[in-house]
Amino acid sequence: MKETLKYLTGIAGPSGYGSKTTAHQISLDSLSPSIPPSLLTAIVTGATSGIGAETARVLAKRGVRVVIAAKDLAKAEKVKENIKKENKKAEIIILEIDLSSFASIHRFCDHFLSLGLPLHILINNAGKYSQKLEFSEDKIELTFATNYLGHFLLTEMLIEKMVKTASETGIQGRIVNVSSVIHNWVNPKTFCFTNLLTPKNYNGTQAYAQSKLANILHAKELSRQLKARKANVTINAVHPGIVKTGIIRDYRGFITDSLYFVASKLLKSTSQGAATTCYVALSPQIGGVSGKYFADCNETHCSAMANDVTLAWKLLNQSRALVNKRLLPLPLGTKT
């Protein structure tokens, strides 16, 4: 009850922020004379709509060079146009990627690395929910392929660039995995790597929850390995909250006005939804903090499964083995 009250009222947590904090507010508070935003380069996946687009907008408005990694290039161009209307000097680069395709991710990384740009921030934001069982071109269940494996591979292929950038510039690199509180819903009996790739019995909500649990486990184990290397790069996972969309309005005719009112108060605006991502990506308050889970711009608890060190190690190694096998002779993986 106490946590629900804090959420509804927007009472600030230890960080000084809460559920009502906006991404714009975070960006203003995170300005640092020692690290001008114009020095930073960020990649944001899923930035063609929702909190991804808002994250890209806020970062660009502050002067960060933003690379929009997008499957729909037309939508990405629209986002770029809107950002440019607010800040004509904003530097926005659009590169094509399909996160469900290993080959597409490989092409994206080759293209980005050929530009010779630094990389300070990687925001693994894109998300996929599929009610029906579908498979990627690599014959992997589509939700898991997109939400987890795609971002895992993207991170693997760019991590050395981030480590090098941090070493050369002295600016800490930050990776943000956008997860969800729904990771708590995972049934331990079904969280098996082979079953995640090709499920025998498919449930869309469970598939989504499993992919979001995997995002947290990825952050936990990669954080451990980066610390072992003494690399100046952090990785954390965030729950953005449930963001307002047109869906709840579509159902208004089927529920009472009072229920609609209550439900609407539980939802965040897009800017509030992007706040935690921006906090973890930009705030000097959490310099050096890694392998943690955040919600409402504060570190918080995740499930017992998400904290399982052995499970995290196993998932990351199984993922590496899979992508290395599929993409040979491309060498992947961080040093441990």
C-alpha cells in the first residue's frame, strides 16, 4: 500500500525523483560542465515511437548525438524531423536494423563502426509483443529474438567500442536494458534456453515476461564481467512503468467512468515513462553503479530469478554460444 501511494502521488525516492518525474527534468538536472552533452554519442533502439522516441528527443535536445536504430525508416525520419523542429542543431543519424535478424544486426554494427564515431550510451529499448507464435528468419521465437537476443548481440558487437571510447575519453560508458516489472511473472519451470528459442506451448504474455527477465539477467552478468575487466562501462536494467497509449481509451466504452479514471491514474505519460531510462543513461548520481534494476528513477528490487547469479551466467554463455555458432567466423564476446 505504501509503495502504491508513493507511485500515485509521485513522492520522490532516495534519488530525489519519483513516478511523476519527466525525462526532460532528468536531462536538465544531469547537465555537467565537465561533460558537455555535445561530446556524447548514443544509440537508441525502438526510437520510432513511445518512450524510445521520447528518449531520443530528450537526448538530442540536450545536444547528444543520437543514432536511431530503426526497422521502419519512414517513421525514423518523422522522429528526426520533429526533433529538428525543436533543435535545428540536433545531430540525428538513422541506421536500419531488424533486431530479430542476426544478419541485420551485423550490418548495422558494421555500418555504425565504419562511421568512426565514439559510443558512450547504448539504450536497448525496442520491444516486441506477439500474441501468436511467430519465428524470426533465424528460426527463433520472435519475441525472445527481438527483445533479448537481438539486444544481446547488438551489445556484444558494440561493447569493445564502448570500452575503447570510455578509455580514450575518460567518460563512463552506459548501457541501459529496458525491461519490465512483468519479469516477475516468469514460471521457473518454463525458463529453459531451448524452450525460449522454440517453445512447445506458447503464451504471448509469458514469452514477453521471459524476454524481459532475460534483459535483467544480461545486465547482471555482463556487469560482473565488465567489472572484472575494470572497464569503465556500466550496464543496468530499468522498468519504465506502464505508459499511456490509445489502448485504454479504446476500451472506455466497456468499463465504467470510475474504473477508467482509476486506471488512467496508474499510467504514465510518455515523458514520465522515458524518465528512468534517461536517469540511468545520464545522471551523475549513479556513476559507477552497475548490474542494478531501476524503476521510477530509483534502484529497486527485482525477482529472485533475476538475482540468480548462476542463471545469469548460464544464459549469457548459452547466448554467446548460439550467436557465435550462427555468425562464425565473427568473433564475439567480452573478455572475462
